[in-house]
Amino acid sequence: MAQKPSIPKGTRDFSPVEMARRNYIFDTVKVIFQRYGFQPIETPAMENLSTLMGKYGEEGDKLLFKILNSGDFISKVPESELQERNSIRLTNRISEKGLRYDLTVPFARFVVQHRNDISFPFKRYQIQPVWRADRPQKGRYREFYQCDVDMIGSTSLLNELELVQIINDVFSALKVNTVVKINNRKILAGIAETIGEAERIVDITVAIDKLDKIGLDKVNQELLDKGVSETAVEKLQPILKLSGSNAEKLDQIEAVIGGSEVGSKGIEEMRTLFAYLSGFELNTEVELDLTLARGLNYYTGAIFEVKAKDVQIGSICGGGRYDDLTGIFGMPDVSGVGISFGADRIYDVMTQLELFPESTVASTKVMFVNFGAAEEAYCLPILAKLRAAKINAEIYPEPAKMKKQMTWADRKQVAFVAMAGEEEMKQEKVTLKNMKTGDQQLLSFEELINILSE
Amino acid sequence: MAQKPSIPKGTRDFSPVEMARRNYIFDTVKVIFQRYGFQPIETPAMENLSTLMGKYGEEGDKLLFKILNSGDFISKVPESELQERNSIRLTNRISEKGLRYDLTVPFARFVVQHRNDISFPFKRYQIQPVWRADRPQKGRYREFYQCDVDMIGSTSLLNELELVQIINDVFSALKVNTVVKINNRKILAGIAETIGEAERIVDITVAIDKLDKIGLDKVNQELLDKGVSETAVEKLQPILKLSGSNAEKLDQIEAVIGGSEVGSKGIEEMRTLFAYLSGFELNTEVELDLTLARGLNYYTGAIFEVKAKDVQIGSICGGGRYDDLTGIFGMPDVSGVGISFGADRIYDVMTQLELFPESTVASTKVMFVNFGAAEEAYCLPILAKLRAAKINAEIYPEPAKMKKQMTWADRKQVAFVAMAGEEEMKQEKVTLKNMKTGDQQLLSFEELINILSE
């Protein structure tokens, strides 16, 4: 019996129109990555579970897609374990591989595995799908693409500068208005240290993060509820009320946390980065934002997040500096910094704002109408000439009704239709119809090639 | 503890150099597919197992990578089934999705699922990885790329012509000498029918296929051993001794199987295709080859296989016509024809023959040496100008030792190195070193941009 075909929840097919638009984003991003000296790598879809497990927290472990071992996987499972019916324990027995969850951990694994072949500092980009067994919802998929660009093996803040420039160049090219929010993990650590709550950095950041939503009073209450002392909350007030330019904000922060060594280092880093940035005209806004709390468990310096200004959507790009990403794979003390562009969200933003150029869609320049055997034989050598001249050209494969062929060309958004019947054949010419304007011209082969090459 | 990182057997990482070479193949193929009016689609890495199972034979079912259901998958398995310890049966309980095994079945599923949005005839290409749990060996991987191009919804032999033209254009562009072997399932059916062994088409073809290896006598013996009658084997002799041009071969075949309706249809199809092909100058040889037996269980007309002439390796491209691919998904009687380029084997052939152009590898045009803060500040605006002029440019991120920076540029195959020390800064100039020739020039910014834009 016939099956009704479908695809797994949270996955998608991409039609030619969607492919053209997605490739427009990927191609833009790639060209700019290369302009800054980054080179592509790719890693396998499958990684050993030993590489992936424990890298994304307990929740992440659950969201990994695991691949069943081949062959007679169940025969080797001890009876007692089978009886236990513990899915997590059993997974270790019957699965050794998983689908990659992001591009960062595979990159760290790549760097360590190929350390002898790599010249550090290593600048790589990687554009590949990742898979997460998340609950699918609007804008969240189980298969989606990340576009990562990372530099590993240099502590210079020049790298942070270049990442902001890349963000600026990418979104300028795509015509998306953005603001880059920047924070620094060292400043957050300095704050926690200054108020005597060095261990509470996450609690404090999470509370600060709610400022916009719940207001200052409630944030203060939450901090007290979490056991932060009244003195500490008092000390925090200037930080919660930050205002002015990035430089002014840094001054205000320094007044509070200047006594902390790590905090001062963070302020210095930010001042250096903003000084670098002041030398360039950027389309994107750059804003110091202490509420930015992404990746606090692995970022050690700058933290980046990019928001689209004209669409209500989560961040469309983000990243930061990590001082020990490769340590988990036995290669300590290698600092890196990187960002990841979320292709699917950028696609959604551009669709909503109608930012895709019309020309990304059409791919065939001219379709020859098929009037029958004799006309077909007349057209085939012309078609070959056009293709040799690098013009995308095709002939309808059958002598179907004219209307059917024209509808097909129209739906495919072919720019021109070429027709050669008895009259054209006698004159050794072709009639070319512009599908947009409806204009028709009788042309020699040479004229045809010239017009279609434009 | 540190883990020693590795990747699953049969999978690969791709370095920047390998990526550049692979992209050279993919880009060449894509451009030519588009030149013939084919448009890209993509499908998810994961398909429902109901879509995949039973489509590749019993062996294929085993070679599918299956994905473990998320959550508490084992709790719902009945006790009796658990006790049975039958891995195949259990798989159905704990896995619903698998990784795609080829691009053909997902394409058939795509066509049926989106039938209302597609204008037939539908010409699509698809370049994506596929996964097979095969035993890894030299040249055979568990993750590899296919480049498929198919036309569905037209029975015209013009489509077969265009596929041969595409093969010719792709391998001409890649400079690989090839021979395209063509067979026709209908001719094979005509042979089997004529000798009164219509059901034995596969046995007969498999025997014929051994002609080169074991010789005529042993082939005849094998046919007799398989129960083909002596009269039938006698009748087969002219077919086994085919010689001459493609047209002559078709005449010899016709003399034997002209009485078979399906056989005559196959001969007619081949004559039409060869007549089409005679109108074009092709670099690739085209050869009728009855021993070609790929995909006999689903191909219904032409069968294609492409061999590299200068390297001993399996086929590097293949395909054929299928009259009912979408029938399994409830959409009968849609004829299609397509071919698949094996990117990994093409890569191996091109590596062996050293066919990759040198220019595919390098990506950065110029690297600025970093001499320290003042020199860096002088270089950054120049760097921005170069990038604005679409030149791939970078600066070494730290004021490391000169030798280290030059070695880095050299290993990355950067074409030029730019240097600006005290003297250059005073003169508002830059020294540019050609890394290939060693030549150095003192240049103004404008001259620099002009030279690097060449």
C-alpha cells in the first residue's frame, strides 16, 4: 500500500526558491569570512558520544540525537541492565555516536586532533547543520544551520575587533539593521567579587538580566531573596542604574569595581576594544550591556550578541571569548574567540522585511518552446551555443501545448522564452520574448547571445 | 581527565585545503546543473524510517543509521519483546528516524509530498551527504556526498541527451577523461524474452557482466549451470560477441531480439539517443555496453555509468531512467531520469592525476606583518580599504617574532605579505613582498590596492 509521505517533526525540505534565498545568506557570510582571512573546515555529522556528552549540561545530553549501534546491539546488554529499564543507562550500551549539537565542540575536537597540522593562530569558519531534539516550535527546528567563525590561539583583542567588523559587514551586506551588545565576563566577575559574592556571579547576572522586564525594585528584592547581603545590593545600585555612552558606563563601573583585579582587567579589555572600534565607521550600533549573560559557563572575556532592530526576534548572532575550550580534550591554555550566525533566524528576519533581492530566485535565463521534432532539431545547436556562452538555458522536453509550456516558464520565473517555428527557421532566426515586459524581438543567433549575455 | 579525541570510523574531517578542492568540484557541478535549467533542493538529514525501510533491499535496511527515540524509549517496550532480544524487532520500537541513505528516495518523497507546489516536468539537483553503516575501507566512507541531478515528469529522450551532455560538460571542466557506458533495461528484457527466459533477466545480465573477466566459454557454462537451456545459450552467442560501433552493435542485437516488442522499443530508444548525441562534439566517449547491470530492480530504460579512463577506480557517476519511483509513495506513473556524481571518487581521481588548479587552495591575498601597537594602528585603516575593495586581507593578530609571522603566512599560502615599519610610516607607504618570487616593492596605498586587485 502507498504510504503518505512526511518528514520528521522540526525538520524541513527546502524548495528551489528557499534554497536560492538561503544560499544568498550563506554566500554573503562566506565571502566576508574569507575577506578577513578565515578558511573553511567541515566535520562529520556524527561524533562519538564521548566527544559530545557532558559538554552541553545535563539538559544538552538529553537533547542529543543518538545513533543506534549497527548489528545485533541488544545481545550484549547484561540481563540485569535490561530489567532495570533505565533508558539513560541503556543508551550507553546501545549507542556510541550522536549527531553534532553545535559547531563549537566539534571544532575544539578538530583542533586537538589535528594540532600538529594546524598553524596557530588558526582562523576557521564552518557552515553546517546541527541537530537538537528540542520541542519544535515557531522558529525553532530540530535541524538548523550554524555559521561559525572562530580564531583560536591568540589573546589579542584585535580578534574581537575583527569579529565586530565581520558582524557589521555581514549585516550591512544583507541590509539588516542591527545592534551588537557586548559584555565581558571579567567585569561580571569583578562585580561579584567587589560585593563579596564571587561565587554568585550567575545569580547576580540572571537578576540583572531581568531589569528591563521587572524593574529595579524587584531585581533588588530578588537578589536579597537569593541571599545576597543588603550591603552588597546597596553597592550594586550604580551598576544597575548605568547610563550614558559606552565610555561613561565603563567609568561608572570602574568607580565601583576598580579595586577588583579581574574587574579592572575586564574594563581595560572593553576600553581597548571600543578604542579599536572608534577608528571605523560602522553601520551597526555597538553597546555595552551588562545584562548579557550568554555562555557564562565557558566564556571568559568578551561576550557578543546581535539583535535585529526592526524585527522582534531573539539574537541572530552571538559568541565570545573562551580561554580553555580545548582543555576538555587534553590541550589546555589555548584561548580563542568566535561568533555564530543563526542562518534560520536571519532568513526569518529577511523574509519579514522583504530584504531578499528578486534576482536570487530566478536561475534560468531562457527557455526554448518545443514545437516538435523539426523545430527541436533546429533549437538544440543554438541551445548548446548559449550554454557554451555561460547562459543558463533549457528547452521544454516535450512538444506540449504552448500554454502549458508558457505557464511552466512563468512559474519557474524564467526571464526570456525563445521560439522558433517555420518562419524563424526559414530566416535562420529566433523570436525572443521578455517574460516581464511581454516584448518580442526577432533575432539572429548572434544577437540572441548578446542580449542574453547582458 | 582529558579524552583523546577521535571521530567515528569511516567519517572524515575536511581541512581548508581539502575544502577548497571539494568546493571546486561542487561549484563546477552546480554551475553546469544550473546551465541546463536544474534547480537546487535540500531535504533533511533525518527521514522517517517508514520512508527509508524496504527501499534498498534487506541489506540496505541493515546499513541504515537509525536514530534512537528521545526520552524514556525503553519503558514502552513490552516485557516479552525485551526478553526476545531481537535487535531488528526492537529497533522498530525504539527508533522512528534514520539518516538518509541516498538522495533518490528522499527526492521521491519530496516530489509526492510537495506535488501540488511543483510544476512538472521538475528538474532538480541536490548535493548533500548520505550515510551508510558499511564496513569502511579505502575509498568507501560512512559519510559521503552525492550530487544528484534528476528530471521527473517527462518521458522524452531529450532528457537522456541532456544528462550525457551534463556528464560531458562536468568532466570536461574538471579535465577528467571519461567514457560513458550506456545500456537499456528494455534491451536486456528483450534478450531474456527472446531466449525464453524472461524471468532470468538478472541471472543473464550478471553472467554477461563477467565476460571481460572470465571469457566466453565460462560465461556460457555459467548460464547452463543456472538452468538456462542450451538453445537459449546458443541464441545468445551473437549478443555475447557484439563488436563495432554503437550503431553496428544495435543492428546485431536487433537481428536477435527484433521479434520482442520490449526489446525493439529499447533499440529504438538507443537509436534516438545516439542520433541526438551525434549532433554534438563531445569530449567523453559514449559506448553501448550490455554488461552494465546497475539498478536493474528500479531502472526501466536507459542505464548510465561513467568511468575515468586514466585511473583504475569504480564508476564516478551513474544513473538511469525509472518509470515508477514515486509509486511507493502513492503517486504512480511518473517517469523520471537522473544521474548521481560521486564527489568522493571524483576527488580521489583528481588528486591522483593532480588535476586541482593551484589557485583553489590559497584564500588570503595579503597578510600584514604586526610590528607592534603603532604599526598596527597604521595598518588597520589600510586593511579596511583593501577589504572594501573586495581583497581578502588580514593582519597577524599579535606582534610576534617576524620569522613566526612569515612562516605562518607561508604555511597558509598567502600570496603577498605587507610590511609597514618606521620608514614606510614616515613616507605613508607600504612594502609589499611577493611570497612566490620574493620580490619587494615600496608602494603607495593606491598602488597597493591596484596590484592586489589584479
